[in-house]
Amino acid sequence: KFVNYWLHSAFLTFKGEKVSKSSGGLFTISELEGLGYKPLAYRYLVLLTQYRKPLDFTLTNLDAAKSAYERITKKIIEIKEKPINGEDKTKRYEKEFLEAINDDLNTPLAIQTLQKVLDDINFDSKKKLELLERFDEVLGLGIKEMKRENIKIPDDVKRLIEGRENLRKEKKWAEADILRERIKERGYLIKDTPEGPEIEKA
């Protein structure tokens, strides 16, 4: 069975008006993908509004949702790659999440709980991830599939990264910062860690 119930949400609006072709605010998912937005970023935007209330769609709102979704993805990857032992706070957060969902599908409140779990540095990573994956059975944000992208770094960027590392070893911070900016101009970001630089697409 696909679903037990269908729920129709309130109207999607654009600048406070009901969306229509003439309003100029109508995008298909394919068009949004063409603009660089992942479907799950749009899903996250939808979850930020309770289904009985109108959702005002703008690309600015979608940009904010995209950034928030990317932050969630980064935190999930960190939890998976660098587990930390801590307290088991499952029951507390699970109760809070279920109360939100049982409150007429209050997804904005449920998302707040998800964010609290992500930010709780004292919550055991293994238990935290298990709980977040259970939350995601409701939210559908693809948490299980979140992983670091395999990035193919061009040779010229690799040389800049290596040069920057050499400058950092020599404590030439200003010169190293110049190379960081050059790397950024080529579409890559550097995060310095004790294990060495981590590279991601800008």
C-alpha cells in the first residue's frame, strides 16, 4: 500500500498572491533543479510551514531553505564520520518530536526538535543518528543517504592547496589566505582540520 491518507495543504502563494502562470511565480521542480536547487531543499521549505497555512514561495525563501538543508547535511555527515560518545537522550527528544507531529502535523515544531538534536553536543552520536533516522521516516529528508560527495579536484587547484599547506607550515598566514581566496574563486572551499584540509565545492 502506498499511503493510508492524502492531505491537501493550503494554497501555495507568491508574494502573497495565489500562484498562477500569469503571476510569474510558477516553477516546476525540473526548472528549480535547473537553477541548482535539489528537490529535498524544496521539501524542507514545505515542512517549515504547517500544512493548514499558506506557503509563500519565493526564490529568497528557497535559498534560505537550501542553506538550512545543506547545514543539516553537513552535520549529519560529521556525526557519521566523527562519532562522539555521550548521553542517551533518545526518550526526551522522541517525546518532543511525537508531540509536535501529533499536534495536527506541526512540522515546523518537529523541525525545531530535529535541529535541537543536531546541535546537542552531549548526545551520543550513535543514538543521535538512530533517532534522526526515525524522525526522517516522517520528514523524508534523506538522512540515511546523506554522505560526503566524491569531489574531483582539478590539478591546478590541487597545486594551490599544496602551496597553501606549505605556507601554513611556514606560518605565512597572509600569503596562505591569498591562496585560500584563489581556491575559492575556482569554486572550492577549504576547511582546516587537525587531520588536514577538507575540500568541498563552494
